[in-house]
Amino acid sequence: MSFEGDLDHLPLVDVIQLLHQTGKTGTLTLRGAKGESQLVFRDGFIVSANHVNNSIRIGQVMLDMGLLSREALEKALIQQRDAGDDRKPIIQMLIEDGTVPTQSAYQGLEALIEMTIVEVLTWSRGTFCLEVDKVVVSDEYRYFPEQINMNTQSILMDALRIYDERKRDGTLTPESIFGNIAAPEAQRSSSAELSAAELSAADLGLEELEGLERHIPTFFAALQEEVPDTPASRLQGELAGIPAREQQELFHYLEQLPSRAAASGSDLGVVLLTTERLMRECCATVCGPRFICATDDPDQLDPIIDQALSREKSPLLLLDAGEPSARNGRDLAALVKQKRERFPELTIALLATPVDYPLCAAAQESGVSALLPRPSREQRPGTFISDTIDSCRTLAAYLDHDHGKPAQDQSAKVRNQLLALSEQRDPPEVTFALLQAACAVFRRGVTLVVVRSELIAERAIGVDAAGAVTSVKLRLSAPADSLYQRALNGEICYTEADQTLRDTMYAAIGAPLTGKALLLPIKSFGRVIAIIYADFGPGSGTDPQLPLLEILSQHAGLVIDNILYRKRCAQK
């Protein structure tokens, strides 16, 4: 296993682009409800494809494209059949005989690859797995890999164009893309022979019908042979030696996870580096729709993370330290340091075994974001299954804390708040927009308007109920040494409430759970005209993001200056 995941988490287009960018060699196996297809890569270029429909072969594709005559194809098939051990790929025979120009053969091969890609794009669900040690080039392609490397990006773009056009027209079938795909030659010959003569009862074996042994047939035999896609089937052989009862306990836990790991509002995307299938299965199931892919190649991490960032995902890099005896000298602390330098905002979590104290210490020094427990069959064989379940629960709890919110989200949020302030046309609405921005960080807040020497409460948010807009009856004069007076002097105050604040604000709206409160002044033409009061209400405190609130306050003052200036110009 080198690179695998689910197509609904990482689309096929992204997978192909990643393999092309990283210059990978191997067989990409795509599995879905319709069957299995392969795309073979050499140094990032596609050199082969096997369509899920076995009747779609290169000879038939070229025939339907008008690049080959039926007589020439049938002649080549007969020669290939009679060649025995000297059998050559059909496409090689056609080129060597001069029947098909190399360029025409190339067009047919490219069309078959496009058909394979378009077919997989229609799958609603599926998995992908790149096997780097397995390069299986089908007969139709074996003639080409050393001579022609097909333009992966061009083929991909053509396949996407065909897919979009056919989806728009409602004709997304292989026949509509490249013409009618005829049945294999042997099947056509048999059909022609059968149609040439009348079928008798002897031909069908009906004359011996009465002598057949009567028994109850086995219904749905094909369904019985199909292996269900469950954690137990995917982990077959991985837990050899562990009692069946403990295995079933783990399988039962994993099977229940998808129901609780419903779609999350977070843009988190988990990339897993591991060499063990059990860890891949457990992590992917726990992450659910947040899981992007798993790989055992550290060189693949950068393009995968870049791809996630380009799609406005917030990637979480999950590193599996593995069993100490199977680490193969991999310096995970150095890897953490490298990724931290390459992606300063990247969230990195390390799964480590109980005895990995030196590794955990080195990784923490290198900038790992979190250390998570990992089960160890070597160190704790008696509790391996229960440790695995506990590790899954720990990972689930860590993910549920909404880690890895992208920096783009924060900048977009501030941008929207600045725009909201700029769009207001009346000073009270500007102060209310700033109150809303403050309450996006705090739980509740009140706007205090400066009227002569007094502060008069205007609108409030979150006082009666979370997010509810109400009014507060409060009118006060600010004592000389109070926090109110410091805010009237233009100072942003975020500190423990003084006695004046407790006697006035807390008396009107109630005391918060934590003692800290914010007083944010708003200036217009150099004078404080309003103060935003905010606290965390019944909740615990978090980072108040004072620099951002200060920027918003200054912007609000400029917007009010502009509004007042325009009104004065209109009056004149």
C-alpha cells in the first residue's frame, strides 16, 4: 500500500493530478459497485488502462472510431489466436503489419483511457489504491510504454469535457461517447451461427428434461458469493491470532462509527501517513467525511496538502509512528520540523505508542500540535483491541474540538465584518454592526452611547437569550477612576470588572461566569461617541482577539466620520 482513499473524499481528478505531479509509477486500482478498473502510471504518465467493461477493448474502440476495418481486426485476431507462445498484443501486430499507423493506434489508446476515466467519474462511491510495486500493462498497451508517454493533463481535460457534455445532454454512456461497443468476436460468431439454423429440442437439451434430477435450486448464488464491504472484510487477516470475540468487538465499534460521524460543518481534511492497514481503516472510519487519503510515502504529503489547501480545506496531518520495531529508521521528528517549516499553519498530530517517550519529546520540540495514544500489539498484546478502541475514541474527541480552522476562514470572517460596517448608512447601525462583531467572539454585549457626561445603554445581544437582540435600561455617570472613564479616554479595556462595572452593568444584565469583560471605545473625529461592553456570559472565556476588534473599532469610527461628513455636505 502506498496511496489509498475514498473517491468521495478525494475525487479521481485530484488523484490523477497528484500522481502526475509526483511522477509516480504503479497501478491505480479503482473499485466501485460496477467492478474494477485500472490506470497504469509510469513516471506520472498514464501508459495503460483496463475498462470495467471487459467487452471494451482497444480493437473494438478503434473499429468504432473508424481507425480500423473489421476485416483487418478479424484477421489480426485470428493471427493472434494461432500464434501460441509467440502471441503479441493486438495493437503491436496491427502496427508491425502496417495495418494501423502509430498515430492512429495512439488515438485509440487515448480514447480507451478517456473512456475508463469517464466511467469512473460516474461512480457515486468507490475506492482507489496505488500499488507502486505492481505495474500491470494490458496487452493493448504493452507495445507503448518505452516509446510514448501520454499527456496525462490533456487526457484528463478531454475526459472531463466529455463527461460534462454527456452529463449535460443526459447521454452519459460508453455507447454515446465512442459509438456502439459490439460484443466480443467469439460471441458475435456464435450468435451468427445460431441464427443461421433453427434450434431443435436436442440442441437445447430439452428432450432429456424429464430425466433430470429434481431439486430445490439455490437462489441468489451470485449474491452469496459477493463479499460485503465491512471493516471485517477489509481487515481480513490483519488481526490473526486475536480471539474472535475481541475482533468482533472492534468490528462492531467501527461499524457504528459512520452513523455518528455524519457530515461536519468543519472544513477539516485529514491526511494520514501510515504503513499499517489497521490504522488506516480505524482512522478513516473515525474521520468519516473529513478523511482525505492515506499514504506511506512522506514525499507525497506536500502535494496532497497543497491540493487540500487549494480546495479551501484545512488539512490535519496525522502521523502514525507505528510499532518501534517496524519504524525502519524513519525520523518522524525531522518530518514534523520539515512540514512545520513548509506549512507554518498546518495542524500536525502524532499517534505514538506508550514507550515512545523520546519520540514524543523530540516531535513536541519540532512543532507537533498534539500527541495521541496509539495501540501497540508488541507492548500490550493482552489489551490491544481495547487500546485500539480507546485510541479511536481519543482521535474522535480530538477531531470534534474543531481543530485546524483555516486561516482563510478567519480572514474571510474579518473581511465580511469590515464590509458590514462599510455598508451602514447611519451611526447607530454602525455601532450595532460592531456590537455583532464583538458578540461573535464574546457571548453577550451592550452598546453604551455617550450623551454629554453620561453613558446610556442602547441595544444588547445575548442578554436574555443566546443571540437575541434586546434593550437594556441603564444610565450612568462614569467615576474618575473607573474602567468606564478609561474607555472614555480612548483605552481598550479587557480586564477583571471593577466595582463600578459590577454595581452598574452586572446589576442590569447579571454577572458572567468569568470575571473578565471588554470595554471597546468607538471614536469619531477624535472623540469617543460610544462604548461596546462585552463578556462571555454563562460560558468560559476564549481568546478575545483584541487586535482584530481594535481594527474593527477604528474602521467603525472612520465609517461614522464619513457618514457625518456626507450629511454636512448635503445640508450645505
